[in-house]
Amino acid sequence: MDKKNKKKIWVMNSIFALFCGGILVFLLNAPEETTSFLPKDEDHIKLYSIEGKKEAEKFCAECHDADKIAPLPEGHPPKYRCLFCHKRN
Ligand code: HEC
Ligand code: HEC
């Protein structure tokens, strides 16, 4: 391999390394999770004792459907599987 080619490979490798470093920094800077957790108040505490997420989610609509006491805010993301986003803590 001639000298010129070696240098080219070194340059390409350096660019690749910088690129990987950039992605790593980007990922490490990702914002913290901001979606609200399932509250631990009177309305929700019993939902913590239900083992399966799917089972617990059956109750959400009792209060969070459009015509109930706490309807979802306008522009709420697709609401399929509440507890995947609003985690229990
Ligand atoms: C018995 C009624 C009731 C049930 C059942 C219920 N909620 Fe709620 N929820 C409320 C009410 C009322 C509020 C608003 C007042 C508050 O923050 O507690 C609320 C607020 C919330 C909030 C907002 C918390 C915040 O930080 O602003 C989230 C998230 C939520 N509920 C998720 C759920 C999920 C997920 C389920 C099902 C697993 C569920 N709720 C079941 C009544 C209920
Ligand atoms: C794909 C993720 C996702 C799913 C699934 C989801 N939510 Fe949300 N929810 C959000 C986000 C994000 C917000 C905050 C919206 C904003 O700040 O504008 C929110 C907001 C809310 C709020 C208003 C209070 C708050 O914290 O801002 C309630 C109540 C709520 N969600 C209940 C539910 C219920 C009940 C379900 C299931 C029927 C559900 N969510 C499913 C992501 C989700």
C-alpha cells in the first residue's frame, strides 16, 4: 500500500471515530424522561396493587375518558397502553 492510501484510510477512520463520539455525546445528553408518572393519590393507589399493566389499564378510562372527571388533555399522544408512558414508580 502506498503512503497516500494509508493517509486516506487514517483520515476516514478519524472521521468515523469523531462521528461515533458525536452520537455518544448526543445520546448521553438526551433529556430526562418527562412524561408524568402514575400518581400515588387515592384515585390511583389501588392501580399499583394490580399486578399486570394490561389489567390495571382497564380502569383508566373510568375516569380519563372524554366525558369523565379527568379527560385527557387535547393533543394527548395516542393513548393505547397508558402505563407504557405513565409508569408506575
Ligand atoms: C378513580 C378515577 C381515576 C382512575 C381509575 C384513574 N385516574 Fe388518573 N387521574 C384521576 C384524576 C381525578 C386526576 C387529576 C387529579 C390528580 O392529579 O390526581 C388524574 C390524573 C392522572 C395523571 C396526571 C398526573 C399528573 O402528574 O398530572 C395521570 C398521568 C393519570 N391520571 C394516569 C392514569 C392512568 C394511567 C390510569 C389507569 C392505570 C388512571 N390514571 C386511572 C382519576 C383517575
Ligand atoms: C405514547 C405515550 C402515552 C400514552 C400511551 C398515554 N399517555 Fe398520557 N400523556 C403522555 C404525554 C407525553 C403527556 C403530556 C402531554 C403534554 O405535556 O402536553 C400525557 C398527559 C396525560 C395526562 C395529563 C396530565 C399530564 O401529566 O400532563 C393524563 C391525565 C394522561 N396523560 C393520562 C393517560 C391515560 C389515562 C392513558 C391511557 C388511556 C394515557 N395517558 C396514555 C403520553 C402518553
